[in-house]
Amino acid sequence: MEHERMDRNEEPTRGCRVRPLAIAAAFVFWLVGGAAHAQSSPTSTDGTGASVQAQVVTPARRPLTRQLRLPGSLIADVQADLYAKTSGFVMAVNVEIGDRVSAGQVLLTLDVPEMTEEIRQAEAVVAERQATVRAFEAKAREGMRTVETARAEVQRFAAQRKLDELNLSRREELFAANAVPQQALDEAVIALAVSDAQHRIAEAKTAGAIALQASVEADTDVARAQALVATADHARRLALANYTILVAPFDGVITMRNVDPGSFVRSGEGNAPLPALQMMDTRRLRAVMEVAEVDAPFVRAGTPVNIDVTSLGRLGVAAAVTRTAGAIRPDTRTMRVEVDLANDDGLLTPGMYVEMTLTLESKTEVTMIPSKSIRTAAAGTVVFVVEQGVAKSAPITVGYDDGIWAEVLSGLTGSEQVITATSGAIIVGSRVLAIPSGS
């Protein structure tokens, strides 16, 4: 009985030893098999090993035209606000808005009553100054004759003194030889003294005449300068009188009229609130728009542009950029762009709204992919591609992207299957069932 109990006790012991070995062997087999399966098959995001369906496209080779559509407006090629140079009352207005006028045509006349009297006063001042000049010029001529007379007197008395010196010399010789008396010698000495004094007096008169002549000439110069000032003032008043007539500076059309006969207008120099008239040359217009800073480097003179004047139903007016400002405005961060348009038929009107389509770039063939396929990763811009049923990441460089199609500058050869949409989340290494987009 004891032996049978031992046998029963031993059987459980052997059974316990066999089961751990079997369990260990099964666990090792599961690890090896699981690892081999993990190495041979990619995993899906749901952990079931099933493939994720994904729509794919092949990069397309097509031409690329980059366009920019912006609102704009039409302005006149030449525009002028016409102000009165002087203040006065409007006598006549010879034009109405819409009238076509020629350069030099009289548009408006003013009446300035006090200006006529001012001109007359200025004329009188000019006459007075010119008379003063003539008087001083006459004095100058008289002074010149006085100087000439005084110089002649100097010469005459100089000659007389020379003669008296010779007479005195002979008398001294004769007196030394006792040929003449003392009285004759004294008379010669006195005659020389008189002629010498007369010579000095003539020289003094000459110096005085020259000084007086210089003074008269200086007064004459002052009078001439005053006459010039008076003449200039008279000319200025005549010029202001000419400004009472407003003429057209160029051929054009009257677009604004702010005065009527009898109304008082202020001088443009006094910051008049409104111009008396405004005119424009509408034979040529400018289409004007503002281009954002990011697009400004692509716009220059000659850039193709298509202009739509929607109010007239005229679509597709082909033109080219005529000029750009060449600088960015700091307040709006935009650059002004202008296009000249011929308007000989007069259908276009300044102030019209237009839509302008600029062709910034045009390439014959580039690699394009749908914009929705582009992803942003830590390493940069990437797309997911399918290679042998497995998702892989491909870094790319993107050029122009309009939100629908994107230009690929580098990173793709053009034969890849680029994932555009999936039925679930995809990571690198996911098993993918590629379905061509559109099928």
C-alpha cells in the first residue's frame, strides 16, 4: 500500500517536470516565429497586418504658367487741377464738364479791380525811376565836361609855370651880369609864384570835379537799380494780370467745374480747397494696380498682362506692363504697376474698375503633383510613395503651389506612385494597397 502511494506520488512529479519543458519550447518557437514574421511582413497601423487602401498618382509632366489676378483702376495719362494764380471774381466760364478743349484755349477769366490801379501805379513808378536815371546821367555828362575843363586848366597853368620858370632863370642870369635891375628880377619871381599857385588851384579843382563825377555816377547806378526794381515789379503785376485768364495747358476734356460767373475764387497759393477746373487727357489711359511684395520680383516692364474691363464686357485685352515703381511702399508693402492703354475710340473712362491678370512665370514642362499629397515632417517637406506595396517617405523641394497642383523642383523622378488619399492613417513601413486615383 505504501508502494502504491509512492508510485502515485512519483507520477505527478514526472508530469510536473515534462510540462515546463514543453511550455518553454512552445514559447521559444512563438518568439522565433513572431520575429521572422515581423521581419518578412510590414505592419499596418491597426496591427492586424491588413493593407491600407490608398489612392496614388504618378507625377505629371506639364507646362506651368503662373498667373496673378488683381483688381485695378484706370486713370488718365495726364491730369491737371487748374487753380487761379490770383484771387478775384469770376467774369466768365467758357467750358462745361465733358467739353474737349485744345492747349491754349481760354477756359475762365477773372476780374481783379484793384489790379488795374496797381499796374498803373507800377507804371508811374517806372516812369519816375527812369526820369531820375536820365537826370543823373545828364549830371554825369556835365560832371565829365567839368573834369575835362579842370584838366585843361591844369595843363594851361602848368605850361604858364614852366614859362615863368624860364623867365626867372634868364632874369637871374641878367641880374648877375648887372644887365637888369632888381625890380625885373622880383617881377619874374612873383610871376612864377602866381603861376605855381594857379596850377595847384587847377589841380584841386580837377580833383573835386573827379570826386563829384564819381558821386554822380554812383547816384546814377542807384537810380538805374531802382528803375530795374520798378520795372520788375511792373512786369510781375502784368504777369499776375495774365493769370486772370485761365487757359488749357494741353489737349483734353474738362472733368470738373467748381466755379460759376460772379463767384469769388482764392489764389491757389492760399491753399484753395478745390480747383476751379479739372481736365484730363483721355486719349491714353493707365491701368494701375498694387502688387504684393512677394510677387513684385516677378513683375517688370514687358511682363504680359490681360485686362478685363467688366463694366463694358470687354474681356481679354492683351497688353504688357509699361512701368513699375521699382520700390516697395513701406505702408502697404506693395509695388505700383502701370499699363498704358490706347483710348482713341474713347470707350474707356478714367476711374473704371478693371481686373488684371499678370503672367509671372511660364515654363514649358515641369513635374507636378496634387497639392494635397504634400506633407510637412520634421525633416522638411515630404510625400508618401508606394514601393512594392510598402509606404515610404520621399523628401521633395516644392516650387510654385496654387493649392491644387504643386511644382516639384527635386526629390522625384516622375515614376513614383505618390499617395494622395488613404482609407486610414499611414506611417513609413505601412502595407499599402495602391489604387490609381480616379479608378
